[in-house]
Amino acid sequence: MTTVTRSALPHSLAALAAVALGLAHLAQPLTAAEAPVVTDHPDMTWFSDARLGIFIHWGIYSEGKSSESWALHDGILSHDEYYAQAATFTAANYHPEKWAELFKAAGARYAVLTSKHHDGFALWDTAQSKLNAKDGSPAGRDLVGPFCEAMRGEGLKVGLYFSHLDWSHPDYASVLKDGEMTPSERANRYSYPQGPENPEAWERFLKFHRAQLKEIAERFHPDLLWFDGDWERSAAQWRMPELRRQLKAWLPSVILNSRMGGYGDYATPEQALPVHPPAGPWELCMTINDSWGYQARDHNFKSVRQVVRLLTECASQGGNLLLDVGPRSDGTITPEEEAVLRGLGRWTHKNAEALYGSLAGIPKDYYYGPSLLNKERNVLYLVCYDRPVDGVYVKGINNEIKKVSVVGGPDLSWRRFMRAEWAHQPGILVVDLPAAAVDPDATVIRIELGGPISLKDN
């Protein structure tokens, strides 16, 4: 492996990689021994209430040939082939107000755009590098500002994705990670030097990194910063405690995801629904097909029913679903993606009262499926993916049952089964769910209780 230098790049790309570095002196770095203790968590209410966000992976990789950034990392495309995709990144049909309308129609409450992925190509007109949508592609303009304006115009919170690492930057591959490297890390010539380390170059990169984040904070004022790419350096090398303090100074109410080396506000499992949810606020990021960015060959789209299942599984465990779409280079969202989002919107709008602002439901020992509670904890929502043969069964509810109905549908009949009042056993609540009341994607049953839910514990 060799360190990526300016001379190793084609002349045109070397010009794009030129960096203007003048950032004021940052706070003194903290020591590597400092433990990741976070005491300044922001108000997470809007995030925890949102339940559904849309992730947008969009960049020079959106031509559809191969994956975002990883095609460069894995050698699927050569360096020149990968960055040549910038020539077709036109954004000619980029209408963020149409995106915003679609995301709102899907039922999303926030949206996160990849302002800069691992390849270093920025979607805004950063002054720190010419590798950006305005100076380095036919798009010829800032694309992040209009996105933020459009999302806010529809009442959606704005999130911006930002990769800490930058495989395009000549000063990035300058020091080794503290500790052992994985084989994948060793194989990436854009990440680690083969010869002597260059701490001075790393200092230059950190100034570049902070300067771009300062631009994002001061120009776009995101509600959420969705970081990625922290794994190639330690938290001490990134100076994450210092970075968190700086971000909070720029954006006091900003929410930070977990990819901050232990200094974020919420967990971000990826592409796999956790069996046991993370502690505290969390969000599952999941692709709508098998790819983050647009790939012409990938037609394996999830059905609306599958997305509804993911959404309700997350919500029932206190988490959000961040569903990813990949627009084409011209800025259009594919008809397949739009169909899934609008189909999802039919379900989210119908079942809004059970979804937004809800709490995690009851343990699955009591009901063999996802469930949610309202914040007063006196309404229990049961999610049914299939029509039961002889009713929906819920064990151990001590409360008086005041009313049972389908959300957005009819009242339902119910009864207590195997109740033994003399032994203080509430028995099993059985709810009849006729075929006519079943939702094709998932039926939500609303159980109104006579007070905050009380469950029999033995």
C-alpha cells in the first residue's frame, strides 16, 4: 500500500482535490485516556416521536454502475473510472420539493441526505475543496441548501449525512489507527500509509474535516447530523469529545448519531433488525432494495408489507426506521421506489395515532407480536400481520377494557377467556377480528383501558 499523494492523482483530479485549509485554531485535543462520557444530550423528543425517516444516498455513484464509494475501496472501479462518474452527475431533474412531497406522503417526519460520502465528493459548494457538485460536476450548483429548504417547507426535520473519513483527500492516509487493523482496512490504499506516518498531514486533514463541518453547521443548520466512517481511526485520533463540544457550540440542539466513537446521542444498527433493541433512542437504517445508492441492476425492492413490518417492529421496540432510497444522477427517484413510499403512506396515515409519539409496547410474553402504547399508557395498540384463526389473544391485562376497535376501522367484539377472579387471574383477552376489518399490510387493534396499563406478573 502507498499513501495517496497529489502526484498519484490525474492532473484534473489533483486540481479537484486541492484544499483551502484556513480554519481558526481549535480547542486543545483531549487525551486518549479520556472516557467517552456524554452529559449534554439534547432533547430527543421529536426524534423519538418521529418513527419514520427517509435516507437519501445520492452522489457521483448514482450513475448506477456500482456501489457508493465501496466500488473504489474494493477495486470494482479504478480510481479514474470511479471519479469519472462526476461527469454524468447532472442533477438536471433535481426537484427537492417533489422529494419532500413524496417523503411527507410516505409518512416520514425527517429526511437525511448524504452531503458527503466516503469518496469525498460534496453535494454543497464547499470552499475547502473543488471536489463538489458546483465545481466538479455538470450540476454546477449547491444541492444541499435547496434540499433543506424543501424538507422544511413540508414540515420535515433535516438531517445531513457526513463521512468522517475521506478517501479522496491526500492528507487522509497519513497515520495508522490506534490498535489492530482489520484485513479490509489494510487492503484500502486510500486509508493507511505504507511508509512512515505523517502526523502533520493528519493535523491538516483534521482542520479540513472541521472546516467542512463548520460550513454545514453555519449554512444549513441541520436538526440532525448522521455521521459515518469513524471506524478507520480511534475516537482519540478523531478527537471526538472536542468535536462534540464544537458541534454543540455551532448547533446547540443538534442530534448526533452513534458513529462518533461513543460520543453520539443514539444507536444506528444497519440493515438488520436487532433481536433485542439497543438501550436508549435508536434507529434502524435499511435500504428499500439491496443497495444504498442507485444501481440499475438492483430490482429487489421490498414490498410495502415488508416495509410496514420493519417499521412496526422498530416502533414496538422504541426505535425508528430510516428507509433509504437512491435517486439517479439526474435527481429522479425511480418509479419502483415511489410506489413503495406511496403505498407505505397509505398505511402510516391510516394508523398515525398508533405510530407517531408512541411508546414501546408490552413484552411478547403477553402478546406474540409487536405492540405500542400511547404516552398516557392507557391505550394499547396490537399489530397483526395476518388474520387470526380464532381471535387475537393477549394475556395478563389487569385493567378494565373500555373499548376495542381497529385503528381507522370498526369496533370489535371481545371477551375474557380462562379468567379466575377468585385467584386474581385476569385471564386472556380474546379479540375477534373479522376478515372485512383486516388491513392488507398490517392491522392495528386499539384497546382502550380504564387506566395506565397493568400486567399480571405471574
